[in-house]
Amino acid sequence: MQTMQAEGLTSTYGEKTLFDNISFTINENDRIGLIGVNGSGKTSLLNVISRRTSPEKGTITTPNDYTIGYLEQQPALDPTKTIMGAIFEGEQPVFKTIREYELALDRFSNHPEDPKAMDQYTKMQAKMDQEDAWEADSRVKTILTQLKIKNVSQKVSELSGGQQKRVGLAQVLIQHPDLLLLDEPTNHLDLDSVVWLQDFLASYKGAVLLVTHDRYFLDQVTNHIWELSFGNLYHYDGNYQDFVQQKAERVELAKDTEKKNQQLYKKELAWMRTGAKARSTKQKGRINRFHELENKVGNLKTDEDISINLGSQRLGKDVIKFKDVNLTLGDHQILQHFDWLVQAGDRIGITGENGAGKTSLLNVIAQRVPLDSGVLKIGETVKLGYYTQQTEGIDDNKRMISFLSEIAENVTDKDGNKLSVTQLLERFLFPRFMHGTLIRKLSGGEKRRLYLLKILMQQPNVLLLDEPTNDLDIGTLTVLEDYLDNFAGTVITVSHDRYFLDKVADDLLIFHGNGDIQRYTGRFTDYLADTKKQVEVEQQQKKAEKKQQAAEKKQSVTSEKKEKTKLTYAEKLEWDHIDDDLDQLDNQRKEIEKQMTEQAANYQKLAELQKKLDQVKKKIDEKTARWEYLSNYVD
């Protein structure tokens, strides 16, 4: 069994202790979810485990052949390489073999007359066989397909941040290491890919340690939860639901213990104040225990709830109205004769395929993208707050308190109370000692939390949220869900997060691409269940139709056999040539399979050849069936 053992790890960042003297073991087949508030040190711990950075104290022990694959929040890919080149850039031996095979294949294809090129190609084919690298090649195709990565010859420099994240994910999954470290792996994946990934990880032959905001994903994948809180690492058995219950019990027990310690401390303090002297061994022991108790009391730290109770401006009856709207971006049809009425208090979730136009719709509402035609009407009382995927309008060189003070010195909450910037920062879990911190020193999640505070401080009455669950910790998401539940205005959310959409949306727009937008009233999980039932019904109908067609065909053939006794003249001519036809088709099949072997590195060509091969095989099946039919009537 491949095992990682960590002892006494300690790491700090400035004045903040990220983790202090923590120890753990990661066994084969462990599925660990690492959670904690933004800035608690989750990514820092992954960096230490992956040996990207070193702890200030402590050791990590693994077998010599132990391998680690690490998906960072922003994968470090070589921009000069193609997608395929970046994916095979790993250090594992099979990657080196595949790279060398591709080079040998390319040289042999360009110089087939060169005996050295042919000899190297033959050797590399043998090495691919020896290391079973063909299986890795097949695994590559499966993973790329499931992660919706199509043009593998495209340069990394041409990819968006989301596309690079998917390429980075493909790279670590293909490596198949002993330990997978995944930092927010579901970001930028559509639902189909998320479901495939959770099934892939659940059956992964190795260990998995992941950081994610997706609570349904945690429930389906994990069998352990680690919580990083105030420098401590707490271990829980089970998935996310088990963790919620066990943490509540742990905190309650800790509070109860703290209360008892406080009571005992008061009693012992009174005894000490009587002038207790260490005259006997018993009294010395009691004094020592008092000092130990004195160091314990008052040190209990528990996660505080973020309190969002900000007011919003009055929203009138007219909010957003689309009438016969059309929008095309590049070659993609986003909206086609689109009509949509959004009213005050609506809770709308938008989901669907990547690249289908979900963010574009929000950009249209925010009037960042003009329409091709049609009418968009925004109500006069509407004040938009737009939480975009990218953190906008934040100067990294400013200090947090200065940045927010430029928006407003204070804001009013729902109860009419005025809150200062300092109070707001504290409510958003930024302690006072951090208020003067330069924004560039914040973690990615802390920046997103600050960005959310900036949006809410403007007190909008219509909120546009584009993938809000990306990079926010689960605690912040829970409070945001509660805030949106009590928000008096309208909320339109783009997300693939099933848990979050279930909490914040009761009407859905599902983007299928090419302007095809489906509407659904109800929770997202209800939509998924209904869709699954519909697919199952359609599959059963198709099976029933095929069964009926087969029965009818069998009956027809039986009847024909009873009536028919010999071949017609045309059928005799067909019979005379049918063996030659089958031989020709078989030769075509062999030639295509040969070309596929020669083009093994050219995935675009492989796809074309596979299509041709499928067509030829279909013809062979049809011709064989015809041969069997005619043979019944040959004299």
C-alpha cells in the first residue's frame, strides 16, 4: 500500500499561522475533502504536500516511487506548446515514451525511405507495447472527450483561463499518480463533465485530496473530510453531510469543555488568591494544574458566521424585458427570437453547456454587449450589481480599507443602522489587523470575498451572479444563500453548482447551444431527475420499436421463405458477384486500419479515418446479411 505520512507541519504567512504542528496520513483509496474559510491555508497545505514549497517545520515521508499529480487553481502550462504537448509534458516514464514515439512517428512519416527513421519507429512501437502505453493513449482520448477538449493542436496561449484549467485537469488525470491533489477541480466544468469527474474519482485507484466548494460533489466522492481552522487540522470520517453533523458535535463539546474550564478556573483562582503556598507535594501539584488551566481558558476559537444584512434600494414593477431578441457572437448563435420577462423578486438560475452564451446573456443585461436586433428594456428603478467571474475594479496595490472607503464611508443595513467600513470588513471575516493589508497579499478566495462585499456595499436591487461559487469557501456560500433568500430584489445566477442552484433559484434557463434555451420551473435537481426519466422513457421506446421492427422483419422473412423457392435473375447476378464485393470491402477495412496505425499521433486524421471505418464495417454487415439471405435460395 502506497502511503504518505506527515509529522508536525508548520507554516505561516506574515503574522498569520496557516497550520501549526499538524500531522496526518494519506492511505491508498482515501478520498479526502479539504475545507476551510478563504485564507485559512488550504492551497498552502497542498503546495507543501506537493513539495512546491517547504514547511517551516515538520517532515513528509513517502516511498521512493511515490508519485503526486497536482492541479493548481491556475495551472502553470507552457504557452508555447499545443494542448497535446502540454498534456504529455509530465515527468512520468509513460509520457516520455509517448513523446519519443510521436517524434519517431513524425520522422518516419516524413522520411519513410530513411532506414534509421524506420528502425527508431519500430523500436518505439515495441517500447509502447512493452510499457502498455497504448492504454494511456486510449485513456487520454476518453479524458479529453469527457472534459470537452476538442482541438488538441491549439496553442495553450490561445486558451481562456477556464480552458487552461480543463487542460491542467486532463494532464494530472492522465498521469494517474499515487496521489491526486485537486484545487477546485469543478471550476469551469459543465454539469456533464462534473458528473463524469465525480464517478472517475470515486473509482480512482489511488488517493485523492481535493479542495472544492461543490457540496454535492463532496458527498459523492469523499470518505474523509479535513477541516483547516485557526491553524489546526481536524479529521472527520465520512462525506460532507457526515462532517456537518460531526463538526457541530465537536464545537458543542469544545464549548462545553471551555465552560467547565472557566468555572474550574474561577474556583482555583479564588484559592490562589487566599495566598496558597507550595508547602506540600499535593499543594505544588494543585498550583501547577492551575497554571496549566490558566493557559487553556479563553483560547477557544470557532468559525464566526458572516453576517450580511445590507439594505437595497426600492425596486419597481418593471425590471427586465426581452422582446424578439437576436444575438450572434462570432459563429455562435446565442439568442434567437428570444422573449423573456423578469419581474421583481424573481430567483432565476441559468445553467447549461460551456460556451452556449450564459455569461453573454448577463453581459447583455449589464449593457456590455449590444444586441443584433430586438428590444431590451431595463426598468427605471433597477440598480444592477454584477458579480463577474473575473474580479473587476480592484487595485492590488491598495489597502483593503482604503479601497472600500472609496465606495462608501458607511452603508445602511436592513434595520436602518449605519455600518462603517471597519464593521463591514469584520462581518466578512477580515479581522482588524488585516484591514491595512495590501490587496495583492490576499488569497484568491479572500479577494473574491472582498469583491462580493464591494458589490453588496453598492446596495443593488437586481443581482447578476456569474459562477459565484468559484473560489468562495463553503461558509461564505452558505451565508450568501441565506442573504439571497431574504433579498428583496431580483437575483439572476449563472452556475453549474447543483447545491447552490437548488438553494437560490426556482426558475431555470438551460442553455443547450445555438440559441436553444429551455425553460423549467422548479429546483435544478428536479430538472435533472425529470430529464433522466425522459431519457429512460425514450430509450425504452426505442428498444420497443426495434423489438417490434425485428419481429415484423422476422415474420416477413418467414413468409417470404414459405413463398419463395429460388433466386430471381437479378438476384442470381448479385449472387455471382457478392463474394468479390465482400473481399473488396474487407480490403478497404484493412487499408483504413493500416492508415490509422500510421496516423496514431494525428487525432484529427484519426477521427476522419474512424468515421470511414465505421461506414465500411456497416457495408460489410449489410452485404453479409444479404449473402445469408440469398444463400437460402441457391440451387
